Amino acid sequence: MGDPGRLVLDGEDLDSDGSIGEPSEVRDSRVEEILEVIKTGDAYRLDELLTQWQDSGWDAAACRDFRGLSLYVTAIEEGFLDAIATLLNHNIPLGDALIRCIEENFEDAIRTICRHLASNPEVCKVVLNASCDNDDFHPALTPIVLAAQHNNFEVVKMLVDLGAIIEIPKISMGVDVTLTQAVSTLHIYRALSQPAYMMTTQFDVLGHAFKMSKRLRLLGNAWQDFGAEFDALAESVEKFAAELLGQSASTEEVLGLFRYHKTDQYRDREGRQHSLAKVSEAIRYRQKNFIAHPHSQKVLVAHFFRNLLSWNAKGALHRVFLALFVIIFYPIICLVYILFPIPPVVRFVRVPYVMMLLSLGSSLTFIGLIIALGVTERATDPTLSGVLRLTILLWNTGVFWMHIKIIWKQGGRRFINYSTNIQEAIIVALYITIFFLQWDWEINLSPNISSSRSARAVDDLTPDQSRDILTHVTSVMSTFQQNLTSSFRDDTDSVLVRALSGLACRYGSPAATVNAPVAATNGSVLPDYYLIHIAADTYDPILVSEALYGIAMMISLMRLTNMLMVSASLGPLRISLGSMGGDFIKFIVIFIIVWFAFAVGMTQNYFSAGKSESLACLREGGDEASCNVVKFAEFPDTLVELFWTLFGFTELDTLQLSSSNHVLAEMIGTFLYATYLVVGVLILLNALIGMLSNTYNIVEEDSDTEWKFHRAIIWDIYLHPVGTLPPPFNLIPSLKSIWRFLRAVIGNYIECVRRKRKNKKHIHAKNELDDYSRVIKLISSRYIQQNLSAESQNAEGASVRDIRQLKNDLLSLRYFTKDRLRRFNKTLLNTGTKCQGVHQKLHDLAPMDVRAEGLNTQSFELTDQTEELKDTINSLNAEVERLQKLLAERGGAPEADPEPEPEPEPEPEPESEPEPESEPEPEPEPEPEPEPEPETEPEPEPEPEPEPEPEPEPEPEPEPNPAVLPGTSSLIRRLATMVEHDIVWGDDRQIRRELAEASRRVDLRHSGTQPHRLEPKE
């Protein structure tokens, strides 16, 4: 920094002429003088100082104040625009002046600096990428970053036009990010997420806003230390996209925005982009405010219902009738669409609302099938049960084929974005697993004997077949009996006995088995279906399939709740239930830790006491089941008891011990159990209730936005369908699908078809781009104007900018007036000096008055002589006419002219004739010049004194009757002609010279002087 006012250039002191070693007093005085002038705002004085000192060799470019800042900082802080302009004119380095102007919102100064940078490209890049000269601002804050953070549209536009740009930083999701990097990234994203920068630098503003919002949310999740800041930025970007959409003024403009997309993801076979491509992109990036905006909803409703809007507008009864008609008769509608794809049927079925009703009808039918299979008596009606199973399998095959088409056309990422697809995939996987678990496979043991996994396959064996099976098993076992151990042999025998005991053999009408048949309580034999379940192992495939079937039925029925999202009354409640799932998972994590902690403590406390009492009971002759009196002695039993305690299904006597030796264990156990009730029931359960209530309130506060967004998700599935018909009718190829397939195959091998398709795509893409470009410019302009108007309305009274501008105007007027007065005073002093010189000249020109009077008298005499000469010429003209008449009377004799007719030029005289040595003529003497006005003289120096001219001698009086001189006949004739035709002779310069020459000759003749040539004078 140095001392206050110290002048430093590259770390070395400067002399007054720019050399090293200048005294510090001179340096300080000069810097302080400049700073004082800047503080006053006197730009004229500052210009004089800088010009004077730079002319003397002093370099003011490296001058800094006591803070180490450039000279611009003081002018910016004081708000003196003229001082800044003066410094720019003298090419003083800017430093961080642009950053400080942006921080002070000094737009006039920013505009002036930008004009200077535009004319100086070599310093423009340096200034645009410069950071602060000291620690007042973060190093990441460049002019464009700071202007974007302030959301100043005009400044950002000026800087971008100069070439400024913000580089997107590379993101590291690890823990190796330093605090400086994190803060720099936060500053940059604060600038990148502002509307001013996005609207100035991006063409697809909406698409860029969607991606920026998602990127900010990812950063918030990755960098949890700054998660709140990044989430707030993401929310502001999302609101900006919705507000920008709100500037559209018509449906045409909204469709112009929605139809554009950078990729061909939503383009159909004809090359047209889907009308709601931008809406699908917003759903993908979860832009809830954008989707819930009234403009988006209006277009969504129009495209979802299409030509059924008028029908639905007739009332609720018409809507219910249409829905019931489509849901009930959807199989007939699907078959008509497949077999008779006429345009009216195709248009009706292709309506997204109708496709949703068809899908709903298919789902209800599928649920009806699984309910029918669940209530059907499988033992007494196996045929119906088999048909239902095959139908359900067919249904799941249709759903599976639909999922394959979704992944093929839209990609796996979009497939998993919809929770409905995930639920359907789980249901399909469960039913396919159930089918394979219940599939009856057979193994051929001999040419006449086959074994099946199900005992029902051997239900009707005869005694001979049973003996053959036993013989075959015995022979097989005898071949490798020697290789079996005794324990393995015993286990194998027991398995065979259990397996063969399930074989039923019929000898006519009575039923017989290897073992006694299992009878019901009423004495009748149980059906084979139940015998299989009784004899099956715990994890037998049949039993596992039955359990999975129950889970699949539950999920299938719960899937119907997704359709409730389209309801305005039930949709918000369904959304709240879905949001509560995350809260429940958080609660489960904490509850499991507490649950296991108390289970381990209780087990350890009751383990010794429980084992002692169990052994004592066994010694007294009790069985194992009755002697297990302590429920907390085993860890699994403790977990079960503590779990049901949450619901009040545990008795207090389970804590009591019969032996008096374990009083301490009973007391500790009672304490732990009471603590578990407090922590698990009072704290955790109430915390869960509070979390669920808070989530419900959050959804309820913004229920309209949440409901419209989730409804749009459901609608988007049918706005971009991969197939028109629901399962299982989507497995049947329709005539229209066959025609499209053939056309696509043939089109791929015909060059003209491919070229035509490509041309259509190019034309549609160009039209979509032009529409989007036109609409985005309109809404951007409206958005900017609205924000500027809002800022002006929010400003109460005069703003800082207005005060600064008024201050600059007053200072400019003050110093301009002061400068004009100083210049006028100087001009007056110069004028006074000139007036004194003129007065002296007038005094010196006093003798010229006498000369002027003489010249005036001579002019009058010349005028009289001119009149006499005119009379003489007239008399000569009359004489010439008389002579011409006499000549004509004598027969045309030639005119006796003593002198040949002269040429147009003046009468020549001998070139070698010397000038007469006589005093100059008084006539050609120039008149004295008029006195110049003091105001118009450029120089204040006095004019030189004119040299006095010699007094001419008085000229002799001309004779009253001069004779005609030789050689003037032509002149006389010309003068006569001019007089006859009233021609002004003074306008002819040649005649004037000749007349002057003739007059001089006349005068010289009378005076006796030899005539000489008169030099022409202007």
C-alpha cells in the first residue's frame, strides 16, 4: 500500500518526469491534488492537470490511492461521471473499476466504460476477466459474474456483447472439494441461475432453465453443507421458467414454445415434433411450477380431451355415462379398432382420455380375474382355476410386451421415472414367478412310470403301478447301497416313506394309500389338493407360490390408487400418502436400532433366569412347551414380544420370575421394559405421527400445484403412448399396425421415400425453430419490461440512481458554467487588449481622413468626366451613322477608317516600352481597409502600422473637347451599340479596361504625357 498518496509504478518510485527517485513530497502532493480534484468532480480541472503533467513527462497511469486502488474508485464512490470520462480519455488503467461500478449500480459509468472497451480491444479482454484489486470482493467475482448476480439485464447485455462469458465449473462430487472451490462454485452458479444471464446467452431459455434447476438440486444433494443455498437457487430457476411462460399472450404462442425441442425424441413418423414436447421435458425434470401454470394446464386439458371437451362440458352425467360406456364395453371397442380401423373409430380410440379409460377397464378386469381365482374352489373346480390362471398369464404377457416397447422407444431412464411402470413390472415379475412355481413338471422313471412334482399326477395309480414304482426304487437303491452311510440311508428311507405315503391308488371305488388316508373330522377323505399342502414342506414351491400370489394380489389392488390422482378431491390425499412413505422409512431406521438395542438388553437380563426356571420345570416332569415360561430368555422371542408391545398385546406377568433369587433381574427387566415403552411408544410413535402430519401439511399447502403436476404425469403416459390398446389386446396386431410396419420396411429400401421423409422433417424442424425464436423474443421482452416496471414501482420516491444522476447533472452544469465564465473572462481580456490596439490604429489613421476627402472629390470629378465622355461617344456615334449613310449614297465605297479594326483583345502596346518615371496615379490607390472587429480577430497582436503613401501632385484639368484618338474607332462603335441597346457598359470588364485606357490617353494627351499600358487591376 505505502504511505497515503504515494505514487508507485511497478514497485519503484518515480520522478516528476517519470524517472526513479522523485521526492516523496512531490509525489504526495500530485496524487493528493488529483484525488482532491476528483472528489470535487471538476472534470475540466482534472483534464488540465492530467494534460499538463503528462505533457511534462509524468506518468499518471500507475497512480494509486492509499488503499492501492485506481483513481477511478474515488470517482465511482463519489458518483462523478465526468471525472471517469476524463480518466478514460487519458487512458488511465481501469483495474477493478468496472466491478465497482456494477456493485454501485452506476449504469452511466458502466456504459461509458463499455464504449471505451469497445474501442480498445487489446484491454477489453483483460478488464472483462479481471478480479478485485484488493479483498473487497471474492476472487471468483468478475464483472460478468457480479452483473449476473445483480440480475441487471442491460449491464449483462453490454458485457456479453463485448465477449464476456461465464465458464461452467467442473463439479467434484467427492469430499476433496476445498472451501474456496465450494464458495467459488456457489458464486458462479448464483450468476448462471439468474434470468438476466440465461435470457442473454441461451436460445432455448426454457430447456436451459429445466436443466439448470436439476443440476442445482444435484449439487445441493452432493454438497450438503451448501444444500440450502443450492436448493433455493433451483427453486428460483423453476419459478423463473413458470413466470416466463406466463408472459405468453395466446394459445399460438404457448404451442410455439411447447412444440420446440432440441432432439428428435418426441418427433413422429411424419417428422413433426409433438405439440407438448416441452411439457414432457418439464415433467422429466420435475418442474412443478411450470406444469401447474394455468397456461400449461389449459393446453394440457385441450390435448388430453380433444374433441370430447364439448361432451364433458354438458355436465357430470354425460361424463359419467361416457366413462362407464368405455370401461364396460372396452373389449368390443378394442376389437372394432383391430378389425375395422375406420377413421371415426381411430380418432375416437386415439383420444388420450379414451385410452386412459380403456386402460382403466383393462386393469379392473385383471383385478376381477385375480379375485375370482382367489375365491374359486380349486379342489372341486380345477378347470376354471386353470383357465383363470392362463388368462392372468396372458394379461401379464401383454403388460410385459408393453414395457418392452416403452424401453425400446423411450429408453430405460424414462421407464423408471414413472412409478406406475415400476409397480407393473413388480406385478409381472411376481406372476411369472408364481407360474413357474406352480408348473407341474414330470420325470419319466420307466417306460410305464412317470413321477411328477405334484402328488395329483399320481392320484389314479393302480396297485400294479404302485408295486412297480416300489420295485424300481428298491432296485435303484440296491445298486449303490454299499456306498451309502448308515445315517444317509436312514434319511433316504424316511424321505421315500413320506413321498410314497402321498400316492393314492384306486382299486375300483375305494381309495387306498400306502399309509392310512387322512380323514376329515366328519369321516370323509380330504381332497388331494389339501393333502398336498398338508404333506408339503415349509418352503415347498406350491406353498411359496401361494404366498407370492397373495402379495401380487395386494400390489395389483393397490395400483388402482394411482388412478385417484386424476381426481381433484382424492388426488391430494393420495399424493400425501405417497410422500409419507419417505417419512416412514426414516422412522423404521431409527425404530430398528432402538428395537434391537432393547431386545439385546432384555435377552441378556432374562437369559440366566429363564434357563434356570425352564430346567427346574423340566426336572419336575413338565414338557418343553409348558416350561418355556420366560418370554425374554430367547432373542427371537424377545423381538416378537417387544414388537407387539407397541400395539398393547403383551401382559405384564411376562416380566415376573417365580424364583426369589432373580429379583434383581426382574427389577432391571421391568426398568428396561418401561424405558422401551417411553422411547418406543411415547417418543418414536409420536415423532412418526408428527412427521406424517408435517408432510401432509406441506402437501396440503401447495396441494393445487402438487395435484396438477402428478395428474400431468398420468396424462403424459397417454399423450405419448407406445400403443393404443391396453393388455391383452395389444398382443393382437391390428390392420393399421401391419400397414405401418410394411410401409416402414418398404420406405427404408426406397431412396425417394427416405428423401421425402427427410425433407419433411427438415421443413417441420425449421418451422418449429422459427416459431420458437419469434415467441421467445416476445416473451423475453415482456418479462424484462415487467421486471423493470416492478422495480420502478417498488422504488419509493427518488432512488440512489436518480440522486446520483441529478448530482452529476448539477455538477456538470456548475463546472461547465464555471469553465465558460473562465473562458469568457479570458476572451474579454483579449478583447480589451485588441480594442486598445484598434484605438491606437484609429489614432494613427487620422491623416487618412484628409486623403479620403481628396479621393472623394476626385471620384466626383471622374463621374463628371464619364458623363462628358458619354456625350462625346454619342456625338461620335451620330457622326459614324452619318458617314455610313454618305458612303451608302455613294455606292458602297469602303469606310475610310484611319486605323484597321482592332481584335477583341485590348490594344497592344510595345512590350519593351519602359515604364514612365513619374509619380503613381492616384486612382488605383487602394482605399484603407476597414477596422476589424475585436471579437473576430483570432490573434491579439496589434496589426502593423501602414506605410504612409506620398501625396500625389494635382492632376491637370482635362480639356472640355477632347479629340478622338487614333485606334478608338472600334471602341466607339461598340460603345455606341451598347448605348443604343441600353446595355450597362460597366458590366463588361473588357470594355471597362478599354474605356479606362482611352480615358487615360485623353488625359495624357491634354497633359502632354506619353501614354503607357494600363495594367488590369481587380
